[in-house]
Amino acid sequence: MAAANDDGAFTGGANKAAPTALFRSAPDSAAQRHLIAAIAFLAIGALFVLFASVKLAFPTVFDQAAFAGYARLRPMALNLLVHGFGFLLITSISYYLLPRLTGTRLPFESIANANLFVAAGAVAVGVVLVGAGVNTGNDLAEFPLWLDVIFFLSTLVPAVVVTMAIIKRRENTIYPSLAFLAAAQLIYPWLYLVGNLWRLAGVGMQLQNTFMVGGLVTVVLPAGAIAGIYYLVPKDADRPLYSRQLAMAGFWTLLFTGLASGQTRFAGGPSPDWLDTVGAVLSLGLLVTALTVAANVWYTIEGAWEKVQGSPALRLTVAGVAMHLAVTILLAVQGFRAVAAIVGLTIWYDALLIATMLGSMTLLAAGFAYHAYPRMSGRDVYSGSAADRHLKLTLWGIGLASAAGVLTSLVIGMTWTSNVVSGAATNFGDGFITSMGGVRTLLTLNTLPMLVGVLGALMFALNFSRTVTTGGITTSEVLTEPENE
């Protein structure tokens, strides 16, 4: 494999067509397939998010269909977006970057291709079972044990591929992208194991689940996306990364503080007070990492902003970084007791989950797809204008929907607090219905921007599918074998 240069790039050429065989071993075939599958899961997951939003605003809609209940739509949507879209996306990013950052061919490419069908099949079966009522009741841990084992084993394959690629690397430099993707792939199976393959009791189960969910959504998936950011931005801006030291500072901060951030979701709950304090303080590490990424992107592009105008991938990536920073600010403050006393047990966290998965992660996925897929397949982006429409629909739709969710949470929390202080109403039984009546309008209004945001995700999926099938011919990269192999 040709050695990587300063930003890990190989020389271009003409690559092979998209893979068709199950056990394909052609260079970049696993990365292409995982990317296609990830975007398919995104489109389906976005529709389920919309259905869940409508159900929350109008509880009587389809009330005779058990599978259409909010208690089933919400976990179906989360599993599609996190275990389906999120996991396959960071795996595609890893498989694309590894040869370019290590200077060696991707190990076990044929096995990686076959494993895609195992992982995607496990998620698909799991979502169907959740819709049928087979549900443990824990976020992102709803699958039955036998299916947990299958999906867990499928998450080990990218971890092994990453490990072997690093061991066999010919490029001595450890790029920030390589550090972030390695952390994402190695931590994912560990978190899934902790959250799914055994069950603690009582408060322990809640702590176990929040540790896994927080780790996946705020550490693992962003780490995989950041790996793509630190590779893509220097390439498309044609400028070296502003500061590797700053990038690595963000990496170590995320690694050693971010995993404890999940506890902030239930600050003030049944967990020990000291754990709430530790989680709130360490969650600030998420903000530090987001700031280092934003600063690195800003100063890397500084003086070359005309490149952003000419690159859909760069525009979407910059927008994704900005939205990631905004969401992280809200995630970082939610664990402090003054905030948790208001927004705890509201839809605050769900609003931020949607902003992460359908907002920042989707924009970053689009940026990566429009950068990487043409270089892998030789097919150009089908429509740059469709990419811009997706960007606008996501910023306005998901941005406003998330803001509405945050506002609704504040109204709910302050209503509950005032009821307790004034005794105007109880927060259970008929009093709960009374106190919630005031936010019904906000929940109803939330469905419109959610529809806009989901249309943006569907537009991205459609534009990408047309890129795969009918995109114009463009120059692609050839990953050459080393002479001694």
C-alpha cells in the first residue's frame, strides 16, 4: 500500500466499481458497503423519529395498533439511528481511513464485508422484535440476549480490523484521525457488553444503562465522526491541520472524561450525590473536546473559506461541527443540580439525542459521504444543490425541533416545580394531566420542524442513492499494494 502523506492521502487514479459479491476483498469495498447501509438505516430511523414525534403530540393516533405506541416507536427509532446508522457510519469511516493513515491494506476486508450483513441483520431483527413487544425496557438494550450476543460479536470485527491495521502499519505517525477512530471502534463493543449482556438490579441497572447510552452517544459516535473531520477538512481545504497537539488534547479529554457524562441524564435521581457531582464536572470534558474540534476546523480553513463554497462535503462538515458544539453545550450543563431540577425527567435529553443523531451526525455523515464515496467508486456527487437543500432543511428543521424540545422541557420542569411550591396541582394522577396540558401546543408545533428535518435526511439518502447508481464519472483513488507483498 502506498505510504500516506501529511494528511494521510493517497495518490488518485481509477478505482474499481462498487462491490457486488458477499465476500468482496477489493480495496474500499467494505467502506462503500457500510456507508450505503448506514444511510439506509438513517432514512428508516428518521421516519420512525417522525412517527414517534407525532405520537407524542397526538397520543390517540393509531391507538389500536400496539406497535405504533410511543413506548415502541421511540426505542425502534433509537436503535435504528445508533446501532444501525451510527455504528455502520463510524465503521465505514474507519475502513476508509485505515489504509490511508497506516499505509497498509485493510486487514480481513472480505470478513469485514460479510460481517456487515450480520450487524445490519441483527439490528433489523432487533427492531422488528421491539416493535412486536419484545423489549427489556432499557435504552439501546432492548434486544433479547441471543441477539445481543450476535450483535456484540459483529462489533468485535471492526475492533480487530483496526487493531491489526495499526499493528501492521507502515506509516509511523499516529494521526489524530487514527487515534479517534481506534478509540471509537475499541470502546463500542465494551460499552455494548456492559449495557446488554448482564443485568444489574435496582439503581445499578439505571447506572449501567446511562453509562452505556451516554458513552455511545456522546463519546463513541462523535469520536468516529471527528476522525472523519480531521481527515476531510485538511484534504478539501488543501491546508494542513492547524494543530495536532490541540486535536490530541481533545482526544485525551474526551476519552478520560466523556464516558462519565451519561449519569448527568438523571442527576438528582436515586444515584449517590457524589456520582452526580462527578458526572457533572466530567461532562465538561465533552465541551472541551467540541471546542478543540471547532477551533481546529476554523483555523485550518482560515484564509481558504472560498474552498467551503466549492465543496459540499466541506460545507456540511463545518455545519455539523457547529451543531455538535451547540448540542454539547446543552449536554454539558444538564447535569448541574440547578438545571437538572428543572429539566430532569422531561424530554430534554431526547431533544438532544435527536439533535445529535439527525443533526450533527447526519451532517457529518453527509460531508464524509460526499468526500469519500466519489474517491472510492469513481462516481461524482449526483447533485450539489440537493446537498445544500439537505443542509438547510437539517439546520432549520432539526435545529428548531430540538429548540422546541428544550423549550418544552423548561416549561414542563418549571410547571412541575411551581406546582410543588404553590400546591396548585399535584404532579401525579389527574394533576399530572392538568400540568401537562399546557405543553400540548408546544408538542404539536414541534411536529412541523421535525417533518422538515426528516425531509432533509430523506433528501440526503435520495441524493446519495442517486450518486451510487447514476453519479457522473470522476477521478477516484487507487490503493496500491506495497512492493514486498
